[in-house]
Amino acid sequence: MNLLLLLLLIPLVTNAQTYTEVAQSIGIHHAHKDLNRMGGGCAFFDYNNDGYEDLYLSGGNDRDYLYRNNGNGTFSEVGIAAGLASTSNYQTFGVTTGDIDNDGDRDLFLTTFMDTDSLGNDYFVNNKLFVNQGNGTFLDQSTAAGITDSTMSIAATFGDFNKDGFLDIYVANYLDHDGPIQDSSGNLIGIMAQGFANYYYINNGDGTFTQSANGSHVMDMGCGLAVAATDYDNDADVDIYIANDFGEWNSPNTLYQNNYPNPQFTDVSISANANIGLFGMGIAIGDYNEDLHLDYYVTNLGANVLLQNNGDGTFTDTTAFAGVENGWVDTLLSTGWGCAFFDYNNDSYLDLFVANGQIPMPSTFRATHPEDPNKLYHNNGDGTFTDTSTYLGLNSPTIAHGMAYSDYDNDGDIDFVAVVIDQAIPSDSMPHTLFYQNNSATNTYNWVQLKLEGTLSNRDAFGTHLVIHAGGRTFLREIDGGSSHASQNTSIQHIGLQNIHQVDSIVVYWPNSAPQTFYNISINQRHTLVEGQINQHIGLEKQNNQLEVYPNPTAQQIHIRLQEEPTSLFDISLCNVLGNTVYQRKNCTQSELTISLEALNLPFGLYYLKIGSLKTKNILFTSK
């Protein structure tokens, strides 16, 4: 029976799908230089708006590299020409990108550590904000923008936390001081650590920021190595989740709930069961089980943790059941860093990649394996995963940290990069960052890609949720402003569809406006959706000419008017996005009806109306 299962499984998880490591052949020559094995961030974004996503790689003790996508499957390094030569003057760890001024191009935010003065003294360097000039170059505006705080910063994320249409920045800071915890015999049993307080920069809308972590109650002092701006509770404002190192003995992971319009956040880590104590390294965001609630995967030294969102503000650890522990290599511990959910083979299920790279630990404490292969877990569609790393050629035993994904060659499948740490300085040794190109020539599965542009919301549409209805299934995706480990994935949403040949509808939950529903979506291509724009090549559904529904959106009640007097009895049903009926009225006769949303005590969101034989599922409204 086990043999039969194996024979059935191999074709399923491979689907004639392989990855090829092509970094140097496509022009990427890079390794993150750091003796301490920290950082290693990367970001995919289109800095010059030519329709091809470029790649930013942090350098550590080396300068940062910006690789321009040539549009033919190769890259050219343009960092110095783009105005980024000064990154060689300080140590950089992480990178994230966002349009801080809503002018249509992405700006850069870099997390930094320190530099050395002429006397050989080390000093902290402030994080760096490089503003895109729109001509292929960036200008360091850090000081002018108020980004002047300096400490050991690792990860950052963009999010419009106060919903004013401008992107704010949250920064996870690392270690201030540490020391051993020993038993009575002097054996190491733990690590005492204190982190620097994190930063929370509120965008003032004029090119400047105000540091407000203390006043907003988000001044976490764990040793942060990853952070994500994400709406975990589906209430249309962006929350903050932080992965902290040394969390087993000190500050565990922290979840801050956004109380918008109240500017102060609430630490709900304990009540949400999100306060896991780990050597927290990276965060992946994705609805892997298709219940329309975002789940989170956190990497660790030792077994990682998969937090399944219960939809009621709490999480359940489902790591063991899902089979994604990534905990050991032989008898020694694995060390996980960057991670992300994405559908590598377009079979419609979110898979999971984990970048691994050893941090040496005492053999008597938490011994780690020096050769720690990366992992790609295939989603089996039943809440479990299968390790397909060896099948797909992804099990490189390098020291990989940051990772990010993108369909960089616009061929309809996901490629990704894993940043490799090189401890040798200067940069003349063998290790190099890995770039895995997806070879999809034999994969005939369908897909669709969605690029969003905010107008009332921030231009990048960070914080937006998309609900895709196709083939009788419903998929949830979120656009976030940076996660993984000190890195940022593409903001273009890629949805694998397997053999589904039609996308019925896409509901876009913009941060600052009523949801929009799009229909007539062509598959196997990329679409751009602009907030509030109705004359798009993807059609907004027009109201059925046989009835009126108003006001839409509404905050109190909805009115229904039939254009003709009914000639027979009919039923009315109100359904949520899951298809569940939340209100029903049978045997109606009148041509005008009213439904009170307040009386029904419905949560804010999107609902569909069905009227008798008209089956008008395409009439929608929101109660917010």
C-alpha cells in the first residue's frame, strides 16, 4: 500500500514541473556579506515601470545591488548608476519598497546596522529611505524625511495603518544585549536577550514621517527578525505581526491589533495564541486551507510553526498535522529563515517555500546542521503538505536567509530568489545567491495575475484583500508591504487555476473604499485593476435592468425595487461571500422591499442578493 501511494504521489507533486538555478547565467552575481550571518533581504518590484519586475539585493558589508530586468530573461546590475553607491558605506540587512508619495513609482526603505569611523570606532547608522526620482535613479531622503533613528534594524514593512492613503513604515529592531542562561552546573540552557525598541513611522503626507511607536503602543522590544503588516482579522485595517528571536526565554512573537480609527494598537498576542516563543526568523502569509482567513507560517531554529487562523481572532498550531515542521537534518536541528506561500505549479493550491541556513550553536545546547537544504512543501489540498525539494532540485545546502518570489519573465509561473550568506569579506568567494527559474513548458494548468492600483487607497494597494470565485471554489489573497525575512515578494497576485477555465468574479476589498466586483476575467494573462475606475477591460457588473438596489454601498438598510409588478410569488436570499444564506424571505409579492442590515447584525463586508428566478447574484452591496 505504501508503494502504491508513492507511485501515485510522485506524478501529482511534480506534474513534469522543475526548477533550474540560473542566477549567474541570467546576470545575477551576488552574495550577502556578513560575518554574523544576519540579514540578507531582497525585493521584487518594477522600479522603472517598464512592465518587468526588477530585483533588489541587500549587500551586508558589501554595497547593495539593483538588478534591472532586461525583459528577455536576464538582468543588468545598475545600482551605482541608480544612485545607490552610498550603500557601501554602511551595513544593510533588509529591504522593502513602497510608493510613499503616491506618485506612481516605488521608493526604497533599507534597514541598517553600523559603520566604522576613521578611528576604527563602530557607530549605528540610521535606516535609509531612497526616493524614486522617476528617471531611473533614487535619492537618499532619509534625514529630510525624519528617518533619523539609528540602531540594529533587520526587517521593515509598509502599510497604511491609519488609512489616510499614505504608506507608513514599521521597523523590527534586533539585539541590544544578551547573555547565557545556565543551570547549576554551568551548562547553557537558554539565552537572555533584550532587543531595541521597534520603530513606527507615520507618513505625514508631505514626504516626512513621525516616529510614533510609543504613543501608538507598538514599541515591541523583542529581538525582531521579521515583521508583516497584515489584516489577520478581516476588519479592513492592517495589523502587525512580529517574529522575535530568543522568544522562548524573552519576548515571544507579538501580534498588534489595529484599533482604527483609534490610533493606538492592542497587543493581542496571548488571547490570539500567536505569542509563540521561538528563534523567530521569517513570516509567510497565505490562506493555505481556503477558509477565507489568512494563516501564518513562522520559521525557527528547530521546528517551524504553522498558525491556522480560526476566524474568531485566534490561531491553532497545525504544524505537525500539515507536515511542515522543517525541524531537523538527520539528528541535528534545521534553521529556517525566509519563507512564502505561493502556487509553484498552478494547481490552485498554495505551496510553501522555506530558505534554510545554519546558525552555529553549541553541540550541548541546540546543535544545528551545517548543511541545511532549502524546502519546498507541496500543498496536497487536504490541509497537508509533501516535501518536494529533492524532486524539484531545490535542496541546495547553502546558507540562505531572505527569499522572495515573482513571475519575473512574465510567462505565467512563479520564479524565486534565495539570498545566500557569504561570510568571506571582500566578495570574492564561491557562494552565490540562488535564482530559481520555473520551467513551465510542459505545465498546461491555467492561471490569472492581478496588478492593483489604488486611488483613494495607497497607490500600491497594500492591505487589499482579494476574493476570487472560480470553479466553485473561493480563493483569498492579500497584498502586503513586506514579509518573509527582511524581504518583499511581488505585489502582483498570481492565482493558479489548474483546469478551471473561467474566473466567475473577483471581489477587491480596497483599504479606503467600498469593495468592487469584477467579472468577465480572461485567464492566462495579467490584468490591472484600478480602484474606483469602472471603464476597465475587466467589466464591473452592471445592475440588472429588471430591478434597482439602493443605496449601494449602505451602512444601514438596502432597498429593492422591481421594475415590473411581480406576476407570481418569489423568494429573496441574501448571501455572504462564502455562499451562506444570512437572510431569506419567501413568497414575496410586493415590488418594493427593504432589508435592515443593522437589525440582522451582519458584520461589515460584501453580500450577494438573489431575487427569485432572476438569480441576480451579481447585485452586490457592502454594509461599510
